[in-house]
Amino acid sequence: MTRSIESRFLAIVAITVFILVVPLFALFLTLSSDRAARELHDHVEILLATNSQALAKPMWDFDRESVEQIAATIVSANAVSKVQVRDLSGGINVSMPPLPTWPKSGVESKTREIVYDGVDGRKQVGTITIYYGRFDALSSLRDAEAILIGIFIVAVLGVVLAAIFGNRIMIIQPLMKLAGAIEATRQLGSRHHVDWQSNDEIGKLAKSFNAMQIQLEQEERELKIAHRRATDIYNLTPAMLFSLDEQDRITGVSDYWLLATGYERPQVLGKRFADLVHAEAREAYLERKRQKSQSDAVVESTTKFVRADGNLMDVLIVEASKEGTSGETGLSLSVMTDVTALKQSEARNHRQAITDHLTGLMNRQGFENALDIEIRATDEMNGELACIFVDLDRFKWINDNLGHQAGDTVLRMLVDLMRPLLPPGAVAARLGGDEFAVLLRSAKVEHDALELSHRLCATFEQPLLVQGVTVRLSASVGVALYPRHAGNAAELLQKSDMAMYSKKRDGKNGALLYDPLIQDTTRQRAAIERDIETALDEDWFEAYFQPIVDLGDGHVVGYEALLRLEHPIKGTLPPAEIIKIAEETGAITRIGNRILEKALDNLVQLSEATGDFDAYIAINFSPLQFEQNMPIRLAALAARHGIAPHRIVIEITEATLLHDNPQIRTILDEFNRFGCRIALDDFGTGYSSLSYLNRFPVDIVKIDQSFIRSLSAEEPELQHKSRMLVEGITAISHKMECTVVAEGIETEEQQEILRQFGVELGQGYLFARPQPVRQLIKTLIHSPRRGGSVA
């Protein structure tokens, strides 16, 4: 560094001297030499001029001696090296000196003619030639000039030497001290200061360097303290910390990491972390490392780690890394957490999450997972998979009458009976409530699935003893096959469910293989459900009226309100399927409320049009409509329309009274106290019991139309039995102080027979069909006599 700076300084000085001093010196020499050259030329010219005149006479006279004297005089002159005088005839040829000493710089010569001015005019008598040394710039200098040049050179040298000395003292020396301090700092690792004090720039540089050294010493101390603290934190933190380089080699581990894994630090430093991962999980770990996004600052992965003792531990690795830029080394810090217990807990929780706690079978979530797995396996084998959907019949009765504990006992008993029937590899699950599903794969999957379904149904042939009570159950089973019937898991489960519901609608207790026609039925059902919802939104439901007449005189005593859905495109839809589906979907309550309001409104219109304010309206109520607030709602509607309570008849079926629900009994009593009458519809069918007439406030008994049609049947035995039943029902009803209404009267013969039995009232096509109230008003107004037939 010193030589470089000093040599550059000397080069600058030399260049400066060369640029400034040398041109001045050269200019001075040039001017001096020009002056000396002119003086020499002028001196030679003068010598030639004067001596040519002096030589004219001697040359004319051939005075050789005089010529030689004059030549000697010329040679003695300064700067003349040789003189040669010759006449034209060659008689005189003087050359002096004979042996001249020629100057090293060479000679130049000048010749002049010698002319004699005689009587006869000017005549050339000879020539004179003077030889003199060529011009030498240094030799031409005068003493004063040489002294001046010497002084100038000494002054320049003095300045250069002073500059060099000053540069070495004032610049080189402090720089060498600064360089020495820097080199000592580099080699020894300690901070050295520069011992130099001055008020110039070098002094400021030394002061700044010393201040920088002091600051760096302080920062180094702080850095060492921070590093020591970071190292202490790294090692004392109760977490398994480790660092990796870009080649996945371990560069550092914490003390807790060593304690938890059982390794020694020299064993793992420099080792690839992947080598400590279990062989079965290593490839997956490396793949996750390869797939991690460059933008992800933190990457999480779970793998199996091999401890020093060979045992495995499940670990969660959270790695934070930063790639190096511009030659920097990348940074990496990872936290490894032992999640073995958590994994075991997750496994237990997963088993619990997919297991039905009551039966020990899979639950719906577990079944759906298993279904996906089985479908993939089926695709790989290019085979078929059967989904068997099982739903218990009459299971609700057990929960309602024996309690849910008894229902749970029955489910466990059924599962115990089911398990031995399942072939190896079959997957069984309880989907919820009383619904079960079984997955089965085999070479003859359709045959095996149906055979298993029939065996499952056969287990219900024997009654079960629960809490000292014998109960009988049956099962409706639906079977669907993948990929024959369905293209995915959800569709397979749906198709088996549809097959099960189809079997349940067809009579329960059996198995049914899915058929595309089932889906058509389902579509029809879905269409009806949509029609019901649209009808409720668009007000398509109407309350048709069918008159109820006195069989004695034929006058109208009341009307039965019958539900009709008037579709704007499909026309009037049959009510039976609508009521059935509405009861299943729960829409029957909204429909019933709508029909109730329209029936009361129609009764008001009919009464005002005919002037008959005594006729009653019979309204059918589904068991699902019997809510606690129904009597209050009915009373409010009757008051709003101004209808006396005795003109409202609540028609219920035997199914409503079947379970002897205390809530239904309370509601019926409320209707009775309000003044409404209760009619028992379709009496004689289903689970008919005469006790209903005794236990419930029944005012009217309606004989089912199937018995009425049989009164005029062609088979004598059927006719006889039907007449006995109708006569008996009428007699018993009268004994219970109930009015009897016969439904479905179509012939006058049936009317006459019923009148003979004492039946008071009747309705049917013989009198009038169900019709909109506006049409019925026209019929009644135009009848021959008030109270006459409306047929």
C-alpha cells in the first residue's frame, strides 16, 4: 500500500515536472541557441565581408605572405575552425591551419568571392571559405545563462525532494500506521488504534478510525452478548430446535433436542436429517420438502423420526427458512415437536368419530369413508359392489311405548344377530336411528347381496324379549349395485335408499333390488312434492264440498270439505297421493290450515247464497295437525267468520286414536267444550275398536264406503255379512248416542237399505259429487225445492 501510494505520488511529481519544467527549460535553450546561432552567423558574415576586401589587393598582387597573415588572423577568431583562400588561377591556395581540429558537432562553411576594384572595374580574383563548428545549444550558453539554468534545476530538485519528504512524513507515515492497525486487527482479531494526532485531514481520518474502532469494539461486545444469549436460549428452550443447510445437513441442534432424541451432538452434526427419518416415511418427507413453495416462509410436515435407541416417534416439524441472496448463506430454523401421544389420541378419536357408540358398528361418517375405499378397490378389480340399506319397521313404536332405553337394547340385540351373518370383508354400519347399511364385494355380488338381505330379514321372524315385553319387528331392505346402478358413492347410497323406501311402501318386511322404475316413482313423488309447495305458494288448494243429506226426506244437512289441488296445467290432481306425501313431508299441517280457512269461508258464502244457516261443515283432520294451539286457532277462525261452533264437525280417523295419545285426547276435549262435534271417519276398517266410542267424545260415526258398496254385492254371503255389519254398527252407534253417516251411497237400493237400518244421514254420488262451492251454489239455487236432492 505504501509503495503504491508513494510511487503514484512520484509519478505525479515527475509528470508535473515533465509537463511544466521541461517545456520551460526547452524553451529557454531554444531561445538561447537561436540567439547564439544568429550571432555566430553574423560573426562569420562579418569576417567574410571584411577579410574578402582585405584579401583583394594581396590576391591581385599574388602576395602570398599577406594572404597567409590575413588567413592566420581569421583562424584566430573565435569559433573558426579553418580558412581556405584560393585565387582563380590556382596560383595561391592557402589553407590554415594545415591540420585543423574539427568540432565534434561537425562543421559548416561559408564561401565568399574576392573582388578587386581596379582601373578596369571589378574583377573576381579568388574565393575565401571559412569553416566553423556547427551550432551546439549547450556550448552556446553563456556563463550567466548556465548559472541561471543550474539555479533553476537546483530549485526544481529542491521542491521535488521537499514534496517527497513531506509526503512521506505527513501522508505515508500515518497511512502506514493506519494500515498497521488494520492489519493487526485482521490478524490478531483485536481492535488497534492509530497513534497520530494532527488537525489536518489525516488527523481527522485517524480520529474517525479510532472512533470507529471504539464503536466496533462496543458492537462486538454487544454481539457476543447477544450471540451468547441466543445460544443459551437456543439450548435452554424446552423445544427440539435444529437447523439445516441447503443440502439438508444438520448444522445445529439444541440441548433439548439431544435430550429428547438421545443422540450426542457430534453424532448428528453434518448428517442429513432425512437419514434420521424412518425408511417407510422418508420418501414422503423428501417429497414434501421438494414440493414446498419458494414463497412459503413456514413449512409444516409430520413424519416418523428414529430415536437413538431405535424407537420411533411421531414428530411435527415446523421449518422457517430464508434463502440467501447475493452470495449470502441461506438461513433455516426448525422446531420438532413430539406428537406421538397426539397421534395416538387422534387415532382413538378417529375411531370414535367413525364408530357408533351404541352398536360398535361404523357410523355414517365411517361408512362414507369406507364406501369411497370400497369403490376404489372395486374399480381396481373391475368388479361390482353391493350396498344393502336396512331400515327397521315399527321401531318407533318401541321408543314411544317402551322408551328409548328399550330401543337401544333392541338395536344392540339386532347387531349381535347380524354380525354372524356377515361374510368376511363385509362392512356394516349404523347410519342413524334404525337405519343400517352393509357393503359387500364378491364374484356373484347380486346373488350374495340378496341372499344376505333375506337372511337379515329372517332374523326378525323370532320375537325379541325386551324388559319383559315381547316385541316383533321386521325390516325393509334395499339393494343397489356399483357400477351397474350408480356411478359414485353418493348415488349408490341414494339408490339403495330408494329401493328400501320402495319396499317399505309396497308392504315392508323384505328385500328389493334397485330398478330404474323405482327412480321414476321417486321422480313422480318429487314432482308431487314440488306441486304441493308451489300450490301453497300460489294458492292452488281448494276446499270442494260434498253435500250430506238426510236419508229420510233428502234435504241437505251439511257438507264435507274435501281437499283438491287445482293445477293450472295438470288440472285437478287426485287428493289421496297428495295427502299421503304431505303427511310424510310434514306439509299436511300447512295444507290442513289452508283448507280449514277456505272451508269456513266457503260455508259462509254457501249459507248467504242459500239462506241455510243450520247446515254444518265436516272438516278432515290429519293426526299430524293435532297441535296444542289447534282449538284456539279454530275458535278464532269461527269467530272471525261468524260461524256457530256446533256447525263445525271435526272428522278424525281411527289412526288418530290408535295410540291413545293424551295430547290428542286433551285437544278433542277442547273441541268438544268449544261446541264442535267429533266424527269418527272410515269406521269399520283398520284397527276399529268400539272402545273409541266410549273413551273419546265422538258425536258422529261414518261407516266406510266399502261396506256400503257391499250392501248390493252380487255375492249373497258378502252381501249378508255387510248388511249385518252395517246394521250392527248403526245399532251400537245409536246406543252410544251417536249419529250415523253412510259414505259412498251410489244407488237408491243402497239408500233404501240404509234407511231401513235406521241410518240417519248419507253422502255419495247418488246425491252429489264433490264440487267447487260456486258450482254447488248454482246447483242448490236451481234445485226444484229447497232441501231437495242435489244429484
